[in-house]
Amino acid sequence: MSGVDAGALALSVGATLGAALVVMLIAFAVGLRTGRHRGVDVAWGLAFGAMALTGYACSAGHGDPGRRLLATVLVLVWGLRLSAHIWWRSRGADEDPRYDRMLSRAPGSRDAYALRTVYLLQAAIAWFVSLPVQVAQQLPHPPGPLAWTGAGLWAVGLFFEAVGDAQLTRFKADPANRGTVMDRGLWRYTRHPNYFGDACVWWGLFLLAAGSPIGWATVLSPLVMTYLLVNGSGKPMLERQLSSTKPGWAEYVARTSGFVPLPPRRHRGA
């Protein structure tokens, strides 16, 4: 295992799962009190931050101090920024239409169904996606070129997420843009700069662990995250909603890349 202490890694894996569950159960309690379960999106980034801090504590005396700190700080910066952005964007809002549709089909108790299919499921997914971070924190050697490449890819991802979110927020704040499609800034080159950035972040964090065989064994984690963004609960669900609410959406889709940033396509008749 490239010098990784198997016992310490096993402790970290179990403890981080517990940390994710605690965050999501607190979010569930808040959802019960407010009657809205959209707060789970805020808890998503907080769960990753809690797992990073837990993994950092579990790796003390085992992993290289520099690599441990690097992995932990990168996750905290990403997770706290994401949670703060989602909280600010959704403050005072009604239930998210996605969760409203999902929970309207609940067989039995709506809240019990939300606990199973929203909170506990997201805790499990977050824990699985975070496995490369837990491994990186346990590696005994300092960061090398591969790890610093990963940090660079993380920075690219954070840029696309943060700048894309800021551009969309400013666009929505202008009443003149109501009912129109955001096709400016980074959104001119990809329909989902924030989702593309998210994928880059987690592939970058995977590279922090990829300097060892046990790290490469966690490659399914960024693959699962990318799949969810492109084909799961990310891009498809959002685009189904936008296609029915935004005039000009079909034209935007025709000229704009769906995920990876590319120059806009020209209309054939142009």
C-alpha cells in the first residue's frame, strides 16, 4: 500500500462516513423544522469539509504533513465556498422544484422518503467521492509533480465554478434578463461551467492520491462524480427544467457545448 498504514486508513474511512452522516442528519432535522429539504444542497459542501477535517485528524502521525494539509485545505475552500454560495442563493426561497417533484411521489411518509433517498443517499455518495482525499491524507511522502498538477487542475475547476456562479448571479439580478438564457462569460463556451469546474476539482483531488497504487484504486470516485454531473442528477435534470421555462433554450443548446468549454458553434445558415 505504498507505506500507507492500513489501520489508520480504515479508521479514517469509517470516521469520515460517520462525519458525513452527522452533517446530513443535522440537515434533515433542519429540513423537518422548516418544511423544506433544499437545505441538503448547502449540507453537501459542508459534509465534504467535515470529512476532510476528520480525515486530517485520523492521518496525524501517518501521512506527510504537507500533503495532509494541502488535501484538507483544497477540500475546505471548495466545500465552504459552494455551501456559502448555495445558502446565499436560496435564502428565503420555497422548496426546490426538483425535490418537490421527487417527494411528491413518495410511497408513504414524505419525510421518511426524503431521509432515505435524499439525505442518506447523498451522505453515501459524498463519502465515496471523498475517498481519494482520505487516501492522500494518509500517504507518507510529500507532494510530487503529480500532486501539484492535481492542485493546478483543482484551481482551474474552482475558477470555473466560482466565476460561473458569480456571472450567473449578476445576470439573474438584472430584471432586464428575466426569462432569457444566460449565454455570456463562461456560459458562452459551456452550458454548465460550474459542473465542469466541479469535475475538474475532483479529478484534481484524485491526482493528490494517484502517486500510489492505493490511490489509483480510488479512480471510481471522480468517475462517479463526473457521471452524476453529466448524466445523473446534475446536467440532465437542470436542462429538462430549463428547456420548458427558458425561451431560446434550443438555440442556445445548438450553439453551446454541453459540458467541456468550446468555442460556440456557428449556425449553418450564418
